Amino acid sequence: MGVLIDLNDAIVDDDDDEEEEEEVDGSSLSSAMCLELWHACAGRLSYMPENGALVVYIPQGHLQQIPSEIPIFMAYDLSPHVFCRVVDVNLHADVATDEVYVQVSLIPENEIEEKLKIGEIDEVGEGGGIESEVREIKTPHMFCKTLTASDTSSHGGFSVPRRAAEDCFPPLDYKQQRPWQDLTAKDLHGEEWKFRHIYRGRPRRHLLTTGWTAFINRKKLVSGDAVLFLRAGNGQLSLGIRRATQVRYSIPSSSMCSHQRSNVGMLKDVVDAVSTKSTFDVYYNPREKLSQFIVPFSKFSKSINNSVHIGMRFKMQMETKHDTGRRYCGLITGIGDMDPVLWPGSKWRSLLVRWDEEFELNLQNRVSPWEIEPSGAVYGSSNMLAPHSKRARICQPLVKPNFPVPDGTGLFLDFGESLRFQRVLQGQELCYGTPYCGVDELNHHSYKLQECIPGLNSRMVALGGTGIPPGNSCMPYKGVGFGECVGFQKVLQGQEIFPELPFGRSLVDYHDLGASGLTVEEVHRLRRENELKAWMQVSPHSVHAINNWNARRNLSNGFKVVDRGLTLPLPSWPCLGSQGLILPEKSRKLFGFPITEEMQAKNVDDNCSPAKDSSYETPRKEQ
Amino acid sequence: MGVLIDLNDAIVDDDDDEEEEEEVDGSSLSSAMCLELWHACAGRLSYMPENGALVVYIPQGHLQQIPSEIPIFMAYDLSPHVFCRVVDVNLHADVATDEVYVQVSLIPENEIEEKLKIGEIDEVGEGGGIESEVREIKTPHMFCKTLTASDTSSHGGFSVPRRAAEDCFPPLDYKQQRPWQDLTAKDLHGEEWKFRHIYRGRPRRHLLTTGWTAFINRKKLVSGDAVLFLRAGNGQLSLGIRRATQVRYSIPSSSMCSHQRSNVGMLKDVVDAVSTKSTFDVYYNPREKLSQFIVPFSKFSKSINNSVHIGMRFKMQMETKHDTGRRYCGLITGIGDMDPVLWPGSKWRSLLVRWDEEFELNLQNRVSPWEIEPSGAVYGSSNMLAPHSKRARICQPLVKPNFPVPDGTGLFLDFGESLRFQRVLQGQELCYGTPYCGVDELNHHSYKLQECIPGLNSRMVALGGTGIPPGNSCMPYKGVGFGECVGFQKVLQGQEIFPELPFGRSLVDYHDLGASGLTVEEVHRLRRENELKAWMQVSPHSVHAINNWNARRNLSNGFKVVDRGLTLPLPSWPCLGSQGLILPEKSRKLFGFPITEEMQAKNVDDNCSPAKDSSYETPRKEQ
DNA sequence: TTGTCTCCCCAGGGGAGACAA
DNA sequence: TTGTCTCCCCTGGGGAGACAA
């Protein structure tokens, strides 16, 4: 299934384009050229781990890429951040869709976690991985065109941009009336495609006619998809595809899909690999920059060491429909676990952000710490003290919010922002936990509560599919008694996890059900029922417990965890359940390892100082 | 994958055609009707084991249906006849090809073998299985037409035979100029197909026009394939396909294929099932009558009890291109193991036959004992004394062969046959072993020889892919020193197993190689080398041993085993090898169990009396 | 009765310049 | 410079009767 390119071999071949003409299948495409094509298809920002590099694998992120009907019942005793060594990297192209994907073989290195705990690792610069921008420079004779309606219509062919034709195709004899030539280009599978290249029309233009519709039809290309042509040093043409919409999962026989099996199976493999210290394979789409769940260790550890504050501005490089790889600016509006039930302490998309620009494409409102760079490229909280930039002053008039904003550290953060930001904060105001409840009380609370369920240890039982909680996001909150606020709902979308925390009996129920092979429908029905049960049983005290526990975590390493503010306003609450809230042992760990006293002491001072006057840098407009 | 029809449910539903309209997928095809269609597609002679029936499963036959690049190295300690109880029967239709197939769940009943040994079983009438002819009667409104070139051409539609149209389609209003109607028919998957049925042309004829080519294209039908239409009691139409060439294995994603995995995996499953007495699943194509590897126990045991003689005439019902289910007549020209190395004592295609008619289709020259019925429908050797039939006398002038023909029992069979038969015998004359070598000598020989290889017990090592030995059939015989005779080669095709018997060192070599994961190419090369080694090492003595041992087996139960006659004429033979011939323990068993004295005594008299004057019945021309 | 052929007609698509954004 | 439109022409296929086996 699929073309396999050995990255290492290909890299070795990289220099001698001309000689590498023979391949097993008789393809004249050199592997180096194939590699070029592969990377061209993958896009500028594709991330490729290096062999031997140390990386962080985030199962939570991986799970989100696997479409599955089956919700995850069991959260295995798996750290949200699995430290691994890259053993092998293979590049593939899906046979059915031409979609590029990467197969990475990882071997868990549990020691890294230990070393990190005792602060032994400082060589964070270790093996990063190649961002493909470097390679792009090497392939000048390439063009990528998004297909127009005319390009994909049944009448006529493909209109080649003049520059592209002149750069990539052999020159035509322009003395002729209608100069033409036949071109042959190979795709990632080595399949040859023939096109008639003609220069005609008034005014004259380059067209691909005969053969073009065959290609369009076979590859099932539609307008919006992009094709790219690439000329190697020896003149050989190759062509690739970048689809507008990823069709990967529509075809069950797709090779990528077959590798990834089910979410449960995948998780099991990882757990096994970690426990036996054996390799496991991970497949990912390099084009999905935002769902990069293999992170170079250096990048990850840097992001741990850097403080991230609510209200902090940041930049992030992204590939959108309009720009490939420009930096977009935004503001951090919240920090907290995306899925505190299944993956407590995970840094995966733990930052809630608000983008400066209204994107027509629904950009994630959650990003991972390693994806962003603080504006002004100055790391740490000092950033918050930088002078106001020109643009910020012009475009985003500072408005001092008329309410005190708790920053989750027990101190108030007093800063101004644009009206839009204010609006966001009005929704978010509920998010910041007030530390009225002491640390000891919290601990007492959560531990005591856990004891309610005998036999529950680190192997926890929970609900939730890929970590994004399903169901109507409004309903549980209504139940808790908050007023309905559209903005609030909007901002909090994807966060209403609490009512799904397994409580008392329902927890045990689920456990049993999970083992007894229910259908998906039954599971969903039961889940809905238990959602109801759950919020009926939750007590305000346990909610406080969670919030304050999160607030406490926050203190421990400068990485703020602020969950939706179920603490204020306090609704009148009928205490229906006596069993209270269960906090799995796992939740008491941050980054998969327990918080030590030293760490707490060390970090509180560094990162949790209040910012009295915050400022924002102009989003740099990149060309 | 594929449509699944529960045979038992369907049978229950069989009577109430009208009511059973609702199905899970909303299909209006009742399961009973679907069953009818399934059987119609499967063909008249399809065999369907009954739930709970006692059957004999023949792994050797099953292996032949599984195409595989990987030759079988290890013959597991598996009886060539596995006695099983049918636990479940499911009817399927391949999603890609519409090919019908059956899934049978079997549970081994090893006791049966024991019971058989001590002659405890006489209720041979036990559960046979339904031959579908019975059902055919129930579906009168059905027709099957082999597609012509015109039917499958892009111009115009399908020409419906008048009778068929009148019988199966709703009546048209013949008063109109060009009467027409739209028909809807469902295939085995419940998919609806719409056709315009029109009565036009001069002279008038029934045609299916609009919709027909879509059907042809989607089902990838070619001329020679057959379609069948079936009208249920409620008027519902369904249609099925019978392909001329089985495309089952061309598509690797075909559901049948995916079930059958590899030959090695399949064998392993069976061995496991036998040892743990657990069920195993078998998939087969009911249309392949000749490769029926699940045989009703009654049929099998009857065929054991009946004597089969060389020179005996028989009838066999077969479905050919021209006739569905007529009886073809033939003559038994040899009896012996098809694959004495891997499956010694197997009755699978142990009869070498010559058909009366020259079939354009290459009919198997080997059949299994249970497939045939002795001509005249009288079992036993008395059959040989029946008067000459008219047709035999007219078409096949009796010629007394000018050489005595040994019948394998130690007595000469003196009978006449047609010239063609004589020609066959001239080739076959070598096949009949002369019992010049005593029983004791044989035993001594084979046992002694086996001791040459220490550690070799019932688990034997052997070569051969699907049981049909590959390579040039001529070569080894040349080596043995026989004259080259085209007819001889022809007749003996598929029997030149001897040189592949594992000898001395080469045996051990293969064993090691098999375990060390060689490539297919390496295996084939090694096999060729060892074929050479093998015939260089074979001694005339060991060849005699085998033949006479077979001759002896023959005496034991009336089922003659006559291997290719390597005993006469005796060539001058350079005795290159001193290790001689290895006879695996398995080979000393017949039908998987040792021959007891009682059995020998019992059977010799019944079946091995010489036939002085043999006669032949006219092949009954069936309508 | 039915298989094949040929003729007719039409839809759809490849390929061209016109035209305009 | 290039996206879209329209026009032209050709191909191929569905559908009809002719014709013959």
C-alpha cells in the first residue's frame, strides 16, 4: 500500500540528481527527486522528525486524528507526553488519494521523564527535525497552482501560468503558429502522465490539453485542489497533488487508514510499547501543522521553560488557504487542560487563544504551547512589559476592563485590551478560578473523594471520544445554573468536560459497560443519561475543588491551568449526590509526573508575578 | 464484506414468501427469495452441508482452492480426512464480484475416526446435506441466459428469450405499437437495478434497453457470463450472475480471499482446531463441484465401502458449459494417491479417469471416489458383469487388449475396451504394480528405511505447493530410464511425485530451510536442485517397496491403490544413493488410520474378486 | 426465435478563439 | 495575464429496424 520512500536513503542521494535514474520498478524518477516531490506535496511547513531525534509524542493529539465511532472508555495509564527516540522515518503516499503521510517509528525513552523531573536534562537543543522550508530552496523549478473551475471543467484543459510554463517546461518553438509539445510527468507512485502542452489562444497562453482530463478524472481533482509540477535537474518532470479537503478518511481501504486501525487499538499499541520499551509506529499527515502530535523534544522543553500568561500576545506560523506560512498574531485568553478527564496535565492545545484577524476558515481556538512564539520574540514574562507597539495602539485601542481579572495565581492581572478582547474576557471572566479555597483543603477534598471508589487507582475509567466532548455544549451549564450567554458558550465550546466526569455509581457502570461490548448507539445513549446523572450529582464543593486544584497546579510550574470558572457566581445548588467528585490519581500529576516541592518553590517566583501593565506588539505583517 | 444469508433463518422463512418483506437495510427482498437467488446463482449442483451434519473435510482439496505463492513445507500431522460436525452454514455473496460462496463452521470429531477403525459406525446415512436440485423445483419463474456479444455490446441492450420474458416479467400490453414497461430487479446485495423492457423489432422480440449497459458495466460482465432473473411469488424480480471465469482471486480485497488468507495460515487453523477440538471456518465456492472438499460423511463412507477397480466404468454428474448437471461417463484407469508425499492415503482425487467424450474443456483426469457412481448404478464388482450396452457396442468397438492387465489385486483383469481405451492403457500399462514382493518384505523395507533419519516421526517435512507437483513432468521419468511416450506423459501428468520424496540429507536441509524463512525464488531453486538429487538417490528397490506397499494396501480394504508402475520394465539402475527411500509414518496409514487385520480379512473377499468379463453401460443422455 | 449489423441521432466532451476581469 | 464562455466538431453510445442464422 502506498509508495514508500526511505528518508535516509533519499537524503544520501540528494546530491547526485543526474545519476540516480534506475529504480526497482524501472521508474526513472530518482529517489531524490521523489523526495523533492514528496516534500513539495507535503507543503512548506511540514515537520519531519530526524532519525535518532528525541521527541515528545502526544497520544491525545494522535487520537484526534483518528476518526472513530468508538469513544475511548479506558484511559490507559499513559502519560500525556510520551518521550521517545525516533528510530525510523518513512515517507508514504496514499495509493488511492496521493495524500502524503509519514510513518515514524518511535521507541519510548522513559528515562527522559525521570531526568526531566530531577532537572538533569539541559541539552534541550537535541535533535529537532527538519522543517521543510530548508529544502524548498533547492527546488526552484517548481510551481503549484490551485485549480480553477475552468481547469477542472470537461471543456478544455489546464491553463498554465506563463512563468510556470517557462520555468518548468521545455521551451517551445514560438516561431510556429501554434507551438506544442508532449510532456510526460510522473506522480509520487511513479505513474507516468502525458499531456499536450500547447501555446495558443489570443492573447497567447500556455495550456495543457490532451491528457489533462484523464488526469483530473483519475485523481478525482476538483477546483480548489492544487497540482504542482516540478522539474528535476535532468529535465524530468514530476507532478503532485495537494487536495483542498483531506479525503484520507473517506476511503476505508486507504493505506494510512488501515495502518491506524482504531483509536483503541492505537492506544493499546502505545501502552504496550511504553511498558515493553519497544518501538511503535505512528502515521501522520505532515500537512496538518496544527495537529502536530510529535514534537521535537527541544521545542517541547523550551515551551515548558517559557512562561505563558493569560493576556499574552503571540505569533504563530500557519499555512492557510491564502498564505502559506505567514505568521498570525493572537492573544492567550485562557490556559487549561483541553481534556482534564482523560488527559489531565496535557499540554496538548492547552492554550485558549483569540486571533487578531477574523479568519473565514475556522481556526482552532486552542493551540499548544510549542506552536506559538511570544510576540517580540522575547520569551518569559518580561515580554509582558514591552512597550505598546504602534499598530496595537492604532488598531486596538486600550480599554481598561472595568472588572478585576484574576489570573489564576491568586493575584489580579490588570491589563488593557481591545474591545474585542474585552468581549472575550466578558465571556472568559468565569474562567479564572478564585483561590478562596486553600491548597490543603483541596488536597483533602480530592483525595478523600477518590476513596469513595474502592479499587480505583491509576488505571482510570473515563468517557470522551477523541477528547473533544460531544453533545450540546449548552445543556450541562444550564443545569449547573449559570445564565445563558451566547458569548460564553462560544468561547467555552469544547470545554464542558466537567459534567462528564465519572461519578460514583455511573463510573462503575461505565466500566462494566465498556467491557461488555455495547454498540455505539447504546454507548451514546448511556452517556447522555449519565451526563444528566453526573451533573445532578456534582456538588459545588467538588467543583471548587477542581478549580482550586487547577489553580494550585498553576502555581507549581508557571504553566497556568485555568478551567472554566464554575466558581463564580455560585448558584444555589441542590446537593443531590453525596458521593462527590472523583479525581483520578493521574489528574494529580502534571506532565505525567508528580509535582515536587522543589519545583513548586522554583517556579512560583519566576513566572507568577503579576503583570500590572501589559502591552502588545504589532502583529508583524510578513511578506 | 459481502452479503450474509443465514441459511437456517432463510429456510424457516421459506414458506411465507409474501410476508417476509422487511429487512434491516430496508430491502424488500425477502430472505427466502434471496436464498432462492443465491442457490440459483450457485447452480443446480451446489452442495450445501446441513447444520449438524457429519462431514469429511479434506484439507488437501481445500488447499488446492487457495492460490498461493508459498509452497507448503510442513505437512502438519493432519489426517487427509478430517471428520467434522457442521456447526454453522452461512451463505455469502462477494461484494466486488457477486460471486456466491459458503462459509461453513466445522468442529472436528476425532472420535468418528476411532469409531470407524473399530467398525462402530454403521449409521452412514447420517446428515448428508442438501443438493440444491431439490430447491430448483420451487422456483419455476426463473431463467438464466448466457450473454451474447450483442448482449454485452455498447450498442443496444439485452435480448430476452421470449419464453423467459413471458414467464418472468409482467405481461405487456401487446395492443400498443411498441409495448414497454420499466422493471426493477434486486441483486444479491439488495441493490436495485432498473431496466426498460420493450417488445419491438421486426420480428418482434423482448429487449431490455435503458439501464442494461449500466448493469453490464458495473458488474463488469462479458459475453459468456450468464445472468439470471427470478420472479418471486409476490412478483418481485431479482437477478444474479454466474460468471464464466471465476474472478474470485483476481481481486485481493474480495471478501472470500480475505477470509482464506494464506495456505499456511489455513492449515494452521485446521491443525489448531483439531487439536483443541474447536470450530474452524471454511469458505468455498459451491459452483466448483469438482473441488468439493467437504463431503457428507455418508457419501464418503459409502465410497470407502464400495470397491473401485481399474477399468471400471462410472458415471459422474457435472456442470459444464453445455450441460448443467448431465452425467458424463468414463473409465477408471488408475488408482493412487494424488500426493503421496504430503497426503499419503488421501482419497482426494485418487482416481485417475478417462472420459468417454473429448471435452473441449479440460476436464480433470482425476476424481474422488465419492464423486462417481459405478455405471449401472449397481455398486460393487458385480457391476463389471453387466451386459454390454447398445451404445457401447456401436460407438466403442470392443477390442481385446493384446496384453494382460494386472488389476492391482494380484490377479489379471481380462477385459475389452475401445481403441481409445487401449491407447490409454498402453500408456497406463506401467501403472499396475506386480505383487512380486511380499508383504513382509515391504514392511521391513519401509520401516527400516524410516529409521535412517533419527527424530523423524509423524510430523513430516515435505515439499509441494497445492499438491500438484510443479516442474517439467517428463524430466524425472527420463531419469528413471523409461522410454519417452507422449501419451504416457499426458496420462501421468500430475503424478510424478516420487522424485520429490525427501531423501536423506535433503530432507533435513528442507526442514531447516523451511524454518529459516526463505524467499519463494530460493525455495523453487532448492526444490529443483533437490528434485535432481532425489532421483539420483532413488534406488529401484525402494521404488519396488512403495509400489508393493501400495499393492498391499489395495488388498486391505478393496480400495485399490496403484501407483505409477515404476516396477516394469526394470531399467538398469545405477544405485547412487545408499540411504534409500523414506516412508513417513503417515504413509503407512490408509485414510488416516492403520489397517487392522479384521478389516483386511473382511474386505478382501468382498471386493477383490477378479472380473473376467467387463461390460459398459451406455452413457445415459440426460435431458 | 434471436444474434448481429447498420443506421440514425444526440449528448457530451475536447479543443479552439472571443472576451473580459 | 488568465479565467470563463461559447462555438464547433467529432466521437461514442443508446436505440431502432434490417437481415439472416
